Amino acid sequence: MQINLERFRKYLDGFKMYVEMMSETALLDLQANKFFMSQEGYKHSIYNKAQSILDYKNWSTADIGTGSISRKVNLAINASENLVFKQQRIHFKNKINDNPKLAEQVLYNIYCSNKDSESFDEAVNFFGGKYDLIAYLFFIKDDQKYLPISSSNFDKRFALLNIPLKTSRNCSSSNYFAFINCIEQLRKLMEAHYGFNISLLDSHSVIWQLTLADEFVSQMEEKNADALLSNEVNDLIHQKGFQASGYSGKPKKQATPIHTNGHKVYPRNRFAALNALFIANNTCEIESSHKSFIRKNSDVKYMEPHHLVPMAHSDKFSVSLDVEENIICLCSNCHNEIHYGKNAKELIAQLYEKRKDMLKRVGINISLEELLLMY
Ligand SMILES: [Zn+2]
Ligand SMILES: [Zn+2]
């Protein structure tokens, strides 16, 4: 299987960090982790519930045509929560009503035959290419061998890992078993990376959560880099003789990124940050009346530099984002709000309105919508 291993490991590290932050415990086992289970544990409950409803080990060919098989499967589908879309549940019922006897034969074959590929394709012929539905029917048969699917969402995650598998509108036995095989390969890589056992279903959940965790980590990194920069600026301010100069109004070349543990980091210039604070007169650019304190060893008010277009997105631009035009002077409270607040969008929009023309002048072309997606 082709996969971008470096990126996968980075995502796994990010996921671990994310889960550990949210659960405030070291990640030593997925099913013992309260946060992970609060997010993904419901799939285990659905599985157990559906298994007891189905009770397919006690089915016999004599049940076909009695209605008891489709009744049980229908109940098990009603327990599926978000794993099967509502339209697909309705579709299932309609198909059963159209041809009750054949429906039960198809369902019987899924649960009581060992011919996975044949019974999958039979189900596709009977129910149509309803991927969520048919994958769910298999998943509740045995969660060690089969998985539910949300095809377009998994395709997005596979694309992030450079895996060329497309499941969307591709409902067939060969595609489904390629999907399971792919998650199985990722499961093995995950176990080797983390050093503990992971079930097939939990690997599926980790892949599902990877993009969320990745976003979280890049936000954390951005805030950490800001904090480091604040420290450096603090040291600089103590050295007498700093003269602020205004905005240059000219694009600046990007600095060469530094690679540390597989992460690419663009260095931040502390003079540019300091200059930006002084251009703003060391007052908060959200609201100049915002209070702060006076720094130790100098008479300058404490403020924090913040890159409006986050440095982590430097790759999307041909010019440097580390320019005064893109650096905002914020009080600690507004700075935290912009990174962690519910109201952050409004602050970002307000600052964007103020800076958009200046950004354009230094070659940073970005719409508000694009900017909001970066936070
Ligand atoms: Zn910031
Ligand atoms: Zn403020």
C-alpha cells in the first residue's frame, strides 16, 4: 500500500497529543481512555446492541420468508445512529416491502454464509449501491472483520495520506474489502507506532479523528510559537535604543523554513514583531482602551504580537507572512480569545477589515473566508 508514512506518523503524534490533552492522561490504550471513548465508544455500543438484536447464530433457512429476519435487521439498522443515513434506512424498508422473500434470502446470506464477496455483491444488486447501509450490515456481523463506512469522508482522509483509494460512489465487494484491508494496514502501522494493541474498529475511529487532531496541533503550535516570540520581544525591549519604523508597504521574501522532527517551521523575526507592537503604540488593536500592565525593567506596556494570517500557512503564499503588515498588537486577553474563543471569528473579521489593503500591498492576497478557515 502506498502511503505518506512521514505524514501519517505526524498525524498519529498529533492525535496522541490531542487525546492526552483532552483526557489529561497518558495514552496507553484506546479503550481505557475516557476522552477517546466519549467520542468514539458509541460504535462499540451500537455493535453490541445490534449483535444482540440480530442473534443470527440462531437463524435457519426456515426463517427465510417469515419476516423475522427483516424485522431483526430493521431493528438493528434503527440502532445505527449516525452510521446509516436516514434516507438509506427508509430505502432499506421500501426494498424489503417490494420483495420480502428475496430480501430475507439476501440478508440470510450476509449473516449465515461464508461467501463474503458474493453476499456483498448480492446486497448491492438488491439494495442498490448504498454504501453506508451495506457496510453497516456487514459491520454488525463481526467487528473484527468488517467496518462501517462514510465513504466521502474516508476518501478525504486517504487523500491526506496519499492513499489512492476512492470509495465514494464505488460500492462493490472489491472496493469494500480494499477499504477494510487499507484500515487493517493502517492498524498495524498504528500499533507499531504507539506500542499497544488496537482493534480494527478503533483504528477506523483514529483515522476518522486524524484531521481534527491535526488542526488542533497546528493551532497549538501557532500559539506556542507566539509565546516564544513574546519572550524574545520582551528581552529586546529591555535593550535601550530601539527605534520603531513604520510599515514598509513592500512584499518580503520568505525566510527558509527549519525542519524539526518532521515539522516545517518558518522562523519569526523578533524585530518585525517588536516593530509591529510599537507601530500600534503598544495598545490593543481590537480596542485601544484594553488594559495591560507595565513590563518589568522598562516603561512599555505589555502586549503580544499575533500573526493574523498564521505563519503555519506560509506554504500557501509566495511572500513572507512575517511582516509588520500581518502582525497585530493584542492584549493577552484578546490574543487568547482569538486562538481559543467562541467569538474569535468576529475578532478576526474586525482585524481583517482593518488590514486587508495593507496585506494586499505586501503581496498577501487572501479573502476573509479563506482566513477564517485557517483558525
Ligand atoms: Zn497568536
Ligand atoms: Zn484587547
